[in-house]
Amino acid sequence: MKKIFNLEQEYDFEAYREYNYTIQNRIRKFKLRRYVTLGAYCFFGVLIMLMKNSASLTVRMCIGIGAVLVGVLMYFRMGYKLAVETKKSWDTSAGPEGKLSVTLDFYEDCFKMRSSKGTVSCDYKKIFKAFDTEKYYYLMIQTNYGAIIEKSRCSEELLEFLKNKISFE
């Protein structure tokens, strides 16, 4: 197999955070889950306030407002949890200088990703998902594992090669 392109990159936490948030939102529908959780608690809170049952208006208002507040707290807790998990994951991946060095080798049928954590090879046809953002391409090998390709570090030929090999969302 003949190597066609080689790309050496260093990522900082901001690049990794952007990658992780993009993946969480596009694959796991994280934003949607947060909004649905908030909406459900608010809906039930308002529903409780409007119900005409044996409980007094004051009790219904307290329970309804409490449900809305729980929904708001859950919304922010989910965001905080994602931020903490992202930082924790980065801390286990990054080198001592706070950067992650990755080398990507592109071949006709596959690409290889090498870092201090090991080497992974993936056929272009087996890429789980591929995302095109303003600054990066994300080639997902699994739902939570993939390659970050910084577009500004790529030659025009490499960008064209990737567009021909991979279907981006």
C-alpha cells in the first residue's frame, strides 16, 4: 500500500472540546435531549398548576414551580456533566504539555491514525459518520472515537481527495 498523503497535527483542548460537543450533538442528539428534558418538566409543571383537583391553588403552584425548576436544573446539569466528561477525557488523552499529537496517513482505500495512544486503521467505506464543520473534518470510526482533521493544515489536493472518498454530513 502506497501512502498518498501524510498529515501531522497537534490538538489543544479547544479543538478537542469542539470535536466532542459536535459529536455529542450530531450523533447522540445531546441538545435535543436537553431541550426535551426541560420541556417535559415544564409541561408537567404547568399541567400540575392548571389541574383542578383537591389540592389548593397554593399547593399546585408550589409543586408546578418546583417541577419547572427541576427541569431547568436538569438542563444545566446535563451541560455541566458533558463539560466535566470532556475535560476528563482530554486529561487522559493529552500529553504532559497539554497537547495531543496525531499523524494521519492517507492511502487509496484507508487511513491510519497514529498517536501516543496507539495506531488505528480504517477503510473509508467503514467510517461510521463523517462531519464537515467550518474548521474541521471529523471522521468517526465508532460512535465516540474518530479523527479530527484541521482543514487549514490540509493541502487542496488532500481536501479534494477526502471529498471524493468520504460522504460528509
